[in-house]
Amino acid sequence: MSRKQLQMNGIEGDDERDEEEEEDSEEEEDSEVAEEEEEEDEPRLKYQRMGGSVPSLLSNDAASCIAVAERMIALGTHDGAVHILDFLGNQVKEFPAHTATVNDLCFDLEGEYIGSCSDDGSVVINSLFTDEKMKFEYHRPMKALAIDPDYARKSSRRFATGGLAGHLLFNMKKWIGYRDQVLHSGEGPIHAVKWRASLIAWANDVGVKVYDTATDQRVTFIEKPRGSPRPELLVPHLVWQDDTLLVIGWGTSVKIASIRMNENKGTNGTYRNIPLSSMNKVDIVASFQTSYFISGIAPFGDSLVVLAYIPGEEDREKEFSSSIPSRQGNAQRPEVRVVTWNNDELATDALPVHGFEHYKAKDYSLAHAPFSGSSYAGGQWAAGDEPLYYIVSPKDVVIAKPRDAEDHIAWLLQHGWHEKALAAVEAGKGRSELLDEVGSSYLDHLIVERKYAEAASLCPKLLRGSPSAWERWVFHFAHLRQLPVLVPYIPTENPRLRDTAYEVALVALATNPSFHKELLSTVKSWPPVIYSALPVISAIEPQLNTTSMTDALKEALAELYVIDSQYEKAFALYADLMKPDIFDFIEKHNLHDTIREKVVQLMMVDSKHATSLLIQNRDLITPSEVVAQLLAAKSNSDSRYFLYLYLHLLFVANPDAGRDFHDMQVELYADYDSKMLLPFLRNSQHYRLEKAYEICVRKDLLREQVFILGRMGNAKQALAVIIDQLGDIEEAIEFVSMQHDDELWEELIQQCLHKPEMVGVLLEHTVGNLDPLYIVNIVPNGLEIPRLRDRLVKIITDYRTETSLRHGCNAILKADCINLLVKYYKEAKRAISLCNEDDEPRAKRDDNRSSQLTERTQITKTMEVKSKTRAGGRCCVCFDPFSIQNVSIIAFFCCHAYHLTCLIESAHSVDNKGKAGPSSQTADSYYGYENGDVDDDEEENDESTPSGMPRMRCILCTTAAG
């Protein structure tokens, strides 16, 4: 990648360039610009130098290594200092941990401790938030360090380290103090150590080994690539992509190893010793060679980021022949390459770091922000983590990060790919200003290319909520006569445009027959409040009754009439269009007066619904008007059927309402529903019998003929039709029975005499109408009547049954008359007590007889009137008016009334002159009249009260109370 491209990515190149080289290559670059732009791939990363305190720190020192945690960065220098920085490069802390070059740094997983090792032979672990500090002296240069990821959470405080002594030391805190355990030795210096979960990977002169701290056993061994440079010139690089995936970059070789874990736990949770052949194994899932030296390596999603050092031919010979680095100033820029696991290069960026001409491969290092991932081919960055990479040179720290959506959009715009830029903006990651810029240029481009439909479809995404922008483009499309393609995308709210914009859009649709359907859908979907319907109506009405008037335009006009409250005009159009919901429209807007001219259309939409509507509103549109319109309809067959439906329901609703059309209705019934003709003939009196008879003869409707002949008085001909054509003797008998004509019976008998079967049926069904003996006597001798014996038996049986029923009915009738007479007699002779207010509680003591009391009271009122006529409202004994004495009154149905005391004294004087009369209080119970309320069972008792005493008697009458 050229220097110019990297400047666009955010890095300013240094000024240490060869001017002569620039002048020599200037002409070649100008000639190849076009080809480079066409073949140029989009960068994957963008770069920026770390600022903050870094430039001042490295002005008097040189960076040697770097480590990245989730919250901070640690930078080691050649002076032995460890600087804690934030992500902007500002120094937070400084640990003067060592007196020589810091070779390696390592954070724990929580980011609370930082460990460092140095050429001074010491390992120092500092707490970032407390004063805790641990320092371990090993007296030989220590090149690599890895502390336990759970260092902050475990009390064991474990770490692994190694250096030129060739021992991989595993340090752990015991109860007697810290103790080192040699995990491996004897294969040269330890160049790198990385710890992930329970696995520790390290590299020495022989290769890479992995140790499992959970089982305290070595897991696997990966041999050093052949032809690799000496570690003094280029150290190997180890990176754990996830808990089981190890990335190895060594010299010019890349290997990706997948560790297969075989956990063998005992019953108590401890690990058992297992033979070497059963240990965890490794699979090399990817391996390739490079043409450059690997100065650092890190995961990049499913790919890899490699910090490449490009050596010249002289550099290769010197580097492999001497351990003394050359500082002649002819080195190339380091490159960041994004490659796949198959070594397919996805992007290559050359970094113009300060002083790159003098640096070798070992002077660079690469670190990356912590990530999470566990898939075999794709360790992915954790959600929310930004994948950052830090390229360290002695005087520079460069931050690389994946290009974001805005970078991608800017690059697409730079290359004129508006469509791709717009697609990127639609992802919602670009700034609003960027969307406006992309949208404006893209719309202009599409308009120039005459891609109006595509431009219109993009307007909602590009114009968004700007009313002014929308109105500008609406009128611009209208000027180009392309507004119909924009109408479906015009917003009706958020933003809402001026009324004029919507009216112009609707008129544009109305004046183009190709878009009439779109006009209809638009009118239905747009809120009526956003525009005025009158300008659009004015544009459509001139097209009525012209060839350009389509059904869609007519319906749209109807919708606009509704919006403008012109419901009558809307109804007329809906009726012409025969819309199924027209009946709801009529009811909703009370348009019953307007149906007068649209009878046929309504019947064609829904004949049953229309018929019901017409009949309900026959005061507004008379049957004569309905019939006239239906008769005048073009479709004669349909109109006759509609006429039949209307007249039929009209007759059901009111038999006299359509009397003028009953002659027509006879023919309609004969054509469409002959079963209903006979009931109609029976119930109507307004049709001409002769015409109805002709229709029935023409349609061969026999029973209807019989009825009409009967009504015409031609009973004999009707009987002949029944017998000769219907052959139904039972119906003939029924017909004759209804006529009550003895001559007709004779006619029936005469017509049946020569038909034996009919004679038999006649014998069976004339019981109750004719004497069967009469028929038997006139039957010709020798006539064989089928089943005569059985029929005679039936006649006799039916006759006996009829006689028995008559006797039984007469007996029941007599018994009922006698019972009713007796009941009436008992009711008539019963006395009724009319008590005063003091006697009322006693008279009403039985709640179950309250209903009878009410009835008796009504009868008493009648008796009181009669008694006034007979005795003038006076006692029949003492002749005093009833109103003088405050005494209870006894009234009889013979219309005589007495004071209770007078009646008792008279009764005792008559029946029992020698005995003393009872008191007034005991008389009631003695005679037991109780306001006349006596149960039916008591009525059957013979002249005695429930106590066995005789009832009251009227003194003046012979009738006694029973």
C-alpha cells in the first residue's frame, strides 16, 4: 500500500525519505494511477500513532515490549521501566522494575497484576491497585513470562518464566513460601511463554511444548520449523486464540494447532496418571510458509494479522551469518498483512514508523486486545470489544483497528461506488451528514441516468424526515413528469408535507390512465386531512363518460366524494361499480332516498339484501317504480328473477302491497318457484282467474288448476282433473269434502264406479262423510274391488271406533255440565263475611287463601250493589242501614245481607230456641265462614264446617249455605 493510502488511514509518514528515489518514481506513479485504483482492494485496517505520554516517554528511551489488558496497556522499555498507560497513551503509573531491558510483560485475566521479566535476571509482579510487589531473582537473563490468568483470585500466585538458563520455571506459593518447579530444561533458552486456562505453551530451541497444569503433565510437542533463523535474530511468537487453539509464528512459518483435551478424572475429582500414549494430542489444522519474517502474529476473526518484516537479499545473508545486527539504514517498512489460514492475503499495509530504516525484525512486536472465541475456525471478538492491535517499534507505537462503516463508506465514495456506499449507509452505522451526502449525489446520479423508479425508491432512505427536501424532490419529479413513480414513497407523517405537494401528486396520478389503480390505493391509504379533495375532484370530473374513465378512476372519485361529504354522488358511482359494501354505505350515511334510480344495480350486487332494503323503504320507492326499473333492465332473464324475488318478499311482508302485479306474480311463480304458486293462489284475491288458469295449463301445474277451477266454481272439471290426470282419489275426496256439495259426491262416485281401485279407496275414506252402504249398494254387480274384504273390515272398524268416540264424548260432555252446575250452585249459596277493620286480621289469618279473598271481594262488591237494590243497603232482619252499626256483615249470593249478630240470633231462634246462642266471637268458628274462603275439598263435605257444625243459612231463602 502506498504512503498516500496510509495517510488516509490516519498515519502521518515520517520525513526521512530519499528525495532522489521520489523524483525517479514520480512519473511511473502518475502513469499507473488509473490501474492501481481499479485493482486496489479496500484496506481492512486503519492506523494511528498512539499519542498522550508515549512520544515523550520514547524520546529518551526505547520501547521493547507491550502487553494489553481490558482496561489498560503496559509498555516496557530498554531502560527497565514499565509504564502503565490508558488507551489514549496517557501514563497512569510507572514501575522502575528493572535495571536492564524489559523482555516480556504479562497481565492476569482481571487486569489487576502486571508481571515483567528482564535481562537483569529478575521477575517482578506488581499490583496495579495496591502496593503489593513480588520480585524474584534468577541471576540469568529472563526472556519470557506468563502469570496465571487467575492470579488475582487464587492464593497460589503461580507464574511460569524462562530465559537463557534453559529452564522453564513454574513458581507457586506454598505454605512455607514461594517455590520454583522446573517443568522443562535441557533444550536451549526459553524464548516465549503463553498461559491460557490450564495450558502453558512455551518455545525453546527445539520447538513448542504444551503443559497442562490441571493434570501436571506435558500435553504435546510441536517441532521447530526447519530453516528458521536463530532466536537471537528472530524469536518465535505464540498466541492463544481460544482455550484450545494455539497460533505459532516462527521465522517464516505459521502453524495453528488445536489441542484435543482428554480429561481423566478420578471419583474424588482428582486427575489420574495416564500413560504417555493416552495423553492429550494436537492437530495441526493450518500451516503455511511466508516470504517474509514474522515479527508478530494475532487472530483477526477467522483470519490472522501478521506483522511482516521484508528483508533484502543482503539482509538475509547477514542475518543468517552473523548475530550482530546491521544498522546501515536500508531496511524496508514493516507491513501489516491480513491473511487467511491458507495464506491468502486479504490486505497489506506498509507502516511508515519512525526510524524503520534502521530496525530489524526483532525490533518489532505485535500485541492485541484480549478477545474471546472458541470455534475451531473462527475465534470471534467478544461483543462490544473493539479488536485493537498495537505495533511497537523502539520509537513508535502504532494502533491498528478494523475499518468501521464510515471508513468503508468514505472509501466507496472516493471510488465513485454510490450504490455500495448507500448500502453501507443503510446499515445504520454512518453519520446523518454522511447519509445526506451519499443520498444527494446518488439521487442526482440516478436522475441523470433516467433511473427514476430507482431514485424514487431510495428517497425515503435518503430524504428521511426533511419536509423541505421531500417537497423539493416532489416538484422536481413533477417537472420531469415522473411524479407517479414517487407517489408510493411520499410520507404522510414524520414528516408531513404541505397540502399542495399531496394534491399535485394525486392529480399526476389521475391524469395518467396507467396509474389509476395507484391513485385508488393512494386515496384509500392517505389520511384525508393532509390534502383537499376538491382540486383532485376537479381534475377527474371532466373525464367522466369519456374513454379515459376507468373503474379504478371512478372508484377513486367516489372515495374523494366521500372525503368531501358528497355522499349521494359517491353512492351513484358505487352503485355503477356494484361494490359489495354499498348497502353498509347506504345505512351508514342514510341514503335511502337515493336508491330510487339504482334498483337494478343494487339487485345485481346482492338481490336478497337489495330486495329487503326496497321493501323496508317502499314508502320512499313504491313497488310500481321498482317493477318499472326491473322490467326496463337490459338483462331480461336476470331482471325477471329479481322481479320474482322482490314481489315474493313484498307479498310475504304485505299481501296487498303489490296487488297490481299479482297477475305477473302468478307467471313468475310458475317460472321460478312453482311450489309457492299454490299458497299464493290461496292467499291472494287480486289476480285474474282465467289468466292464472291459462298459465297453469301452459306449465302443466295440475293442483294449481284444480284450485283455480274450484275457485271459478267449476268443481266438476276440477274433480275430473284430479281423477283423470292426477289419479289421486284421496285428494279428490278431500276436495269434494271441502266443497260441501252432495251432487259433487255423486259425481265423484259416478266417476269412480268403473275404476275398482278408486272404489276401494273411496270406501276407505268416506267414513264420516258418506254412508259406505250407499256406495256398496250402487257398485255394479260383478265388479272386482281389490282387497275388498280388508277394506270392509276397516270400514266397520272405523265406524265402530267413530261411534264409540261419539258416545264417549257425549258422556264426558254431560259429566262436565253436571260438575260445572254443581260447582256453580255451591258458589252461589255460599255466604261471604264483610268484616270491619277490627275483624280483618282474623279474616286474613290464612295466607294461603289470599288469592281467593281477592276474588271474593270482587264478588262482594257486586253483591253489595244487588243488595242495595233488594234491601236498600239495609239488614234484612233489623232493617238498619249497614253504615250505622259497626258490625260485620254476612252476604249471600241470593243478594240478601245481614248483620252478623242479627243473623246469628235469628238462626238460633229458629233452629234451637231452647239453647243459648254463642257469643259473637265463637260464632265465626262455630259457623266457619272465614270470608267464604273454603277449599275445594271442604266444598265436597255435606253441609258441615270443618268442626262438624252446620253452615250459615239465609233466613229469607230456602237455599242454605252448604
